[in-house]
Amino acid sequence: MGILALSADERVRAVRSDADTLSVDLMDGRTITVPLAWYPRLLRATQQQRDRWETSGGGYGIHWPKIDEDLSTEGLLRGAPAPKSQFAGGKS
């Protein structure tokens, strides 16, 4: 007997944050939660700036226009922090 496997849908459904974490709800019901410290631009942004996001890349990315930050669900699922240049205060 086989079992019915639900297909993964890694597109963004919703994004929320608080002072310490970023949480991304995916269309397939999963939620990814990561420390804001991994993404210095988001950490330095105001809550209002973090709350203003839009999907990009066909729904597989998140863009914050006011802080020019972009993340992908692929990177979030891999647990990939921002490149080291952001941590060192450099431009990316």
C-alpha cells in the first residue's frame, strides 16, 4: 500500500517578526523561524519597516523595499545567515 505524500510548497504565505526573530509561513503549512541577528539589515530596521514586505521571485522570495533586503525561502530552509560582509558593516 502506498501513502499519499503532500507536496511541498515553499512559497511565502506570511511574514512576521519581533525584536528577536523572523518567522515565515509557507503555503504548505510549515513555518520557518530564524534569529533576526542573522540578518543585520532586518535587525537594524524598525518594526514598521520589517512589517512592510512583499513577495518576489514568483512567491519564493521576500523583499523589504524600505531597507532593500531580499531573502529566499530556499536560503531560510537551509539556515543560511546573511553574507559575512553584512555582519562586518560592508555593503552587499
